[in-house]
Amino acid sequence: MRLQTTLQRQIATGVVSKDEPSAAMMEATGHMMKAWGVWKHRFEFYDKPMVKQRFDDVGHSIFVIEGRKPVLASSSFFSVDDRAWGKRFAGVALNVIPVSTTQAAVIVSYPKEQSGKARRYAAPIFLKSGDERLLALSHMLVDRAENFFVSPAHLEGWPAAKRKQIEEAFVGTVTRGEPAKLSPDLMLF
């Protein structure tokens, strides 16, 4: 939406032509196609089963972080394969939900027909325990999630170098398509 609004402003101010392709137009169109692909995936694999009350068509892998104050929340969706946009892809919804003062639920949801790819992708989290599990989850959030929130009070306890490393890793995934490198400094919990 922001890219489309920026493009419209650029057209209105004469920075780019509305009748000729430009980098801004290609970027906005590319993101619009990605949004359409995500909508189509959601409609096919989540909305249709819900309307038809076929709740078993969606699988979930769940664990609970216990005995620590929740410091993070997330609601994200991303692909777990290398298919080009516009092609049918496998995707997961990753949610981290604080449920009490000492617990947070981690829920990875996926279409049952894509459970193999989804579960293999999430395995680095589910096959670990303790801080290793939380580091693997942190890495996945920084590397793939576009929507997570860290408690400001928790964030303030981080050294400046840690904040910078997490920010640079996250921005690198977005702007340069560089995967985040696993590092103890990416621990979000």
C-alpha cells in the first residue's frame, strides 16, 4: 500500500510518468502481486476451510514458553519454500501470544496438505529445548517475520551493540534479501 501511495505521489508530482514503466512502478506492482499471492493462499487454505467448517484442514504445531515473563508477541506469515511469487507456495503462520504473566504460546499453523514442508521448516525450533529453542525461534523471527513486537522494557535492557546487530540482521532480510546469520546476539527473549 505504501509503495503504491508513493508511486501515485511521484506520478502526481511528475517525478515518474504514468504511461511509461519506471523502477517505482515495477516495485509497487511487484509488491502488489506478492500481496495478491498471499491473499490467494489465505483464501484457499484458511478462509475456505473455515467457512466449510473443515477445521482439520489446518494443522498446528504448538509449544508453550513457561516460567518466564513474556517479552515478545508476533503474528507473521511467510513462505517456507523457494517458489517464485505467482506460483503455489507452502507457507506458515507464526504466532507468539502472551497468555499469562509467566507464559507465552508459540503456534505455527499451516495447511495440512503442506504439513511436511511446514514441519520440516519449523523443526529447528521444535526439536530443541530451553534457551536453544528460544534462540532458534528468535532467529526465525528476525530472519522471516515481518511483524513482531518486543517489550520496550525488555529492549531497554539490551546493550546497544545487540540492538544494532538485531536491527541490521532484520533490515538486511528486508532490503537486501540476506538471510540472518544465526548468532547468540539475535536472542530476543
